[in-house]
Amino acid sequence: MNPLKRIRRFAAVLPGMAGALVAFGATPALAMREPPPGSGSGVSTSPAGTTAPVEVHTVVVGGMPGWQVALIAIVAALLAATVAVLLDRARRSRRKAIAAAA
């Protein structure tokens, strides 16, 4: 096998593996909702030993409007389609050049 093909394949797989490692490494930290016991979270306890209920305030201000989400999705789809077409045309022209040379 050509050494350049191995290097190219390794270069293509490496970012995917790094992304998977980051995703799986961040998942447990993001999934944790309560601090571990004894971490000094500052929640006061009642004399009976139970924790006081925590008030949750919903954040209404902020976020991203739906049209911006839709616009990002459309642009990403168009960009992916453009890259796919360009790669297909480059591969097709290379195959024709190789076939003509043979």
C-alpha cells in the first residue's frame, strides 16, 4: 500500500477520533446536575437534615430566534452540498485523466 495513502487516511481519521474523545469526555461533566456530596455547594440544610428547596428561575431573555437556527441549517446544508459536488467533480476529472493516460 502506498505510504501517502496511509498518511492521508490517518489524517482523515484523526480529527474524527479527537472529536469523539472530546464529546465522550464532556458528556459526564455536562450530565451531572448535582454537586458531589461534601463539595460545599452552600445549600443550607434544615434542622431535620434535609436540604431546602431550590428556587429555579427560567431565563426568558436571550437564546436564538428560530429564523436564525433555520438560516444556519440552510447555509450548512448548502455548504455541504457544494463541497460534495466539488469533490465529486474533482474525482471524476482525475479518473478521466488516469483512464486517458492508460
